[in-house]
Amino acid sequence: MHHALVEAEKDRVLQQMRLQQAENERQHELKLEAVRQTGSARRLKTLLIAVSTALLLLVSSTTAGWLGIVKPDQDRKLAQLTEHAASRDQENQQLKRKLDQQSTQLDKLLDQVRTGTIERSVLAARLDEALKELERRGAKPGASGPVPVKPPATQLADCPPGSLDPLCGLGSHR
């Protein structure tokens, strides 16, 4: 019996050892899983930090590039366009003043033409009256006035050959 009791006690101790070993293995597996979870969390945290840092660098370099390159170029172009628009405004104002001056000058010239047309018609009416008066007095239509009569050539004294007198030989050479 003693042997049976020792055997039973041995079986119970072995059973208890197996249970303890299984419990130890289970505890070990739980610790490994916790370590794995912690490692994954650390890797996830590290990955998140890396992505955030890369994103921050991308945004800051893009902003710096825009502020350093694009914005000054845009500001320069804006200043040029503003200056160009201002010069165009001045040019437009000058052209408007010139147009106003020329319009005034044209109006004056048109008034002068109208006045000249009126004066021309008045002069034409006076001319018609004068022509009628001439016809009434017996003048021929189309005649321009008295016809000049050519005086007869007179003989002047003969001058010696080679004379420089301007009056010499007027009557004989004509």
C-alpha cells in the first residue's frame, strides 16, 4: 500500500507539475503576446511619427517654396500689371483730352464751313445780280471787260551797234 500511496502521490505531483507547467506556458504566451502587442504599438507609433514628420516636412517645404519663389514672382507680375494699368489709364485720359480738343476744333471748322457756305451763297447771289445788271446795260455775256488796244510801234533813233542803252531800238526790234 505504501507503494500505491507513493505512486498515487507521485501521479498527483506529476499532474500538479504538468498543470503548473501548462500554466507557466500560458503565462509565458500571454507575456509574449503582450510584448508583441507592445512591439506592434511601438512600430505603429514609430510609423505614425515618421509619416507625420514627412508630412510636416512636405508642407513646410511647399510653403517655403511658395513664399520664396512663387509669391515674389506673383507679386512682381502684379506690380507690373498694376503699373501697366496705371499707364494705360493715363494714356486713355490723354487720348480723351486730345479727342475732346479735336472735337471742339472740328466743331469750329464745321461752323466756319457753314459760314463759308452761307457767304458763298451770298456772294453767288450778288454775282448773279451784277451779271444781270451788266446784261441790262448792254454788255455781252461772257465778256470780261474792255479789250486793250496795242499802241502803234514808234521808231526810236537808231543806236550804234553794241550800245548798252536799254531804251535803244525798242521801236524797231519789237
